[in-house]
Amino acid sequence: AEKVRENADYVGDKFAEEARKIHFGESDPRGIYGEATLEEAKSLAEDGVEFMPVPVFPEDRN
């Protein structure tokens, strides 16, 4: 989990939106992490967007 934090951009609750932009080539490819609702996660999976759950980092919520 620490490697994710060191090598990816935190996008907060915009995770689903940004992941979709990256997947469809509308944003530069890069590692991101943030939060998504269950419905957003299901929609990403249905669209073929690859992602995986990671634990919440407390300092990112402050």
C-alpha cells in the first residue's frame, strides 16, 4: 500500500472519473488512487477499467 502512495497521485472522490478518463485516453496515463462508491466501482468494472482496492491512508483524509 505504501508503494501506491509513493508512486501514484491521490485524486480523492474523483477516482472513478479520473480512472475512466485515463482508460479512454482523455487524460495522461499514470497511477492514481482515491475513493469510489460501490456503484462507481461496478460501473468502472463494466466499462473494462482495471483497478484494485487499496486501504485508506488516514493522512489523505485530513
